[in-house]
Amino acid sequence: MLYLTNDKQFIELIESIQCAAKLLLCRVNDLLDSSTLEKGTFTKNVKVFDLIKSVQEIISINSPQASYRDIELKVKQLNELPKYISSDNTRLQ
């Protein structure tokens, strides 16, 4: 359904909603992880991911609320970051 329209703004909105939903799920998982921390059985989910894409998603998701508060979010030196890193992407976001 996402790509049935040619309206670029609509597509960007849907993609932003998908990213926000993904982050919300991560936050719910964080709450569930707290019990594993208490038990001492917590493990990180380390994998290789696109760091630049993750940073752009974070900015995209948080920009509307920042704009509402007259805050402009900018990423400086994005091109100096490595494209891929090995880490726990969920914890990074």
C-alpha cells in the first residue's frame, strides 16, 4: 500500500509513521528488558547496521515535535560518520 501513490509527501509521512512504530516497539521491549536486567540475563543484540540511515530516521521522527517547540534539529558532519557499524541499534536509538 505504501507505494500505490506518487505523492512524495504522503510516502514520506507513511515512512515516518513506520519508523515511529518501530521505535515505539523498541521502547516497549526496553521495558520488558528491565526484568532481564534484574535477573542478570540481559544480552545485547549486536549486528551491523546503516548508521547514517539510523541517524536520519531519528531526526525525521523527532523533527515535528522539535519544530513545534521552535527547535531545529541538525546533524553536523554526517558524511564523516562510518556508513555501517556493529552495535545494538535499538539501544543507540
